[in-house]
Amino acid sequence: MRKITIAIDGFSSCGKSTMAKDLAREIGYIYVDTGAMYRSVTLYALRHQLFNEDGSVKTSELEKEMPNIKISFQLNKETGRPDTYLNGECVEQEIRSLEVSSHVSPIAAVPFVREALVAQQQNLGKDKGVVMDGRDIGTTVFPDAELKIFVTASSEVRAQRRFDELKAKGMPADYDDIKKNVEERDYIDTHREVSPLKKADDAIELDNSKLTIAEQKEWLISHFNHIV
Ligand code: C5P
């Protein structure tokens, strides 16, 4: 069977990663969570005081640090899913915190950060057989992807999902703070100059507000089967 590239883009916390991970496992493809890469750069920037008091990024200092930021993925044998590593340290849990979520969109709007991460993402997917999720996969990273999905859901549904996810992991969570964060990230992600979040013309839109995980999976597999 021929291998293809699958791009899954959409708004924050709309369940893209769950869909993408499940699909990749089912069809034996590599899964790449590009949000985790922007989150890892953000964690590094937080640890190295690379934010100004107003939350903006100290860009010239970050630019100097970029060569010291190495992001990789390793399969977690227990979960069967890849964990994110920052300079050899597993940061899978820490990058999901609200602190990182609150600082990630300004980092993702910095052109040299996007350039470096997009190059790494293109390299990870160069042999096809990849499911990649993010904001600009179908528009910038792999504009020729054979299957492009654009996922949406209401901000209430998305905030509730993120709240449930953090609670399940025993991490602190406040629904109102999360909803505010989800909406702020949507705004910055759709309004930034470089690769703003937008549906690629040839992407198929999926509003999953009312779908179960099993229903989404079925929907996705049927589109995949239709192409290969
Ligand atoms: O997908 P996730 O919510 O983990 O992404 C975190 C943030 O990283 C997004 O809000 C967005 O600012 C940024 N991002 C991006 N481009 C991608 C993936 C994520 O700008 N391809």
C-alpha cells in the first residue's frame, strides 16, 4: 500500500492529537506532535528567563539560544505513544502545563523559531507514512499532503476537554482560566504574520464538538481508506 502524508490542523485543544495518535497507531504511521515542539521551546525560554515582564519574547537572546535547543521524540513503551524530549530530558508532562500554554503562542509567532521547527518537521516527514498535527501542516509544512484535515470545535467544548485532561493527570486546572487561554491562543495563532492558522483550501473540515473519539476515528479512517 502506498504511504501518504496526513496533515491534521486546527484550533487549540480540539482533540487533534488524540485523533492523530490513534490514527497513526491504527495504520502504522509515525506520529509527530508539532505543538509539543513549540511547547518545548517555550519551556526552555521560561527556564532561561527569555520572556519580558509583559509576556513578549526576548527575541535576540532566544535567537542565540536556538542552537542549544534540541527536541526529539521517543516511544513510551507503556503508553505506546511518543514522549517529547528537550535536550535529552523527558518533558512530556511539563510542556502541557498552563504556564507553558500561556506563553507558547508568542514563541510560535517568532519567525526564526518557526523556520527551525518547520525544517525539523519536514525532515521527520520526508519519507511519508506520517501523521502530523499542528496549525500550519497543510498550509506550510506539507502543502502537498495527500490528506488534510482541519478540526474545529466550540471554545467551551475545547476548554472542558483540556480541563478534564489536566485533572486526569493530577495537574492544577481552572475551567475559566483554560477557556481564556484557549481563546487567546486562537486569536494569536490566527492573527500572526508568519503561517497564521487557517484552513488549507483543499482540507476537509471536521467539527468534532459532538463526536465521540470512536466516531472521529471512524470518520478519519474512512477518509484515509478512500485515498490509499
Ligand atoms: O497543539 P498545541 O495546542 O499543543 O500547540 C501549542 C501552540 O503551539 C499553539 O497554540 C500554537 O501557538 C503553536 N503551534 C503552532 N504551529 C504548529 C503547532 C503548534 O504555531 N504547527
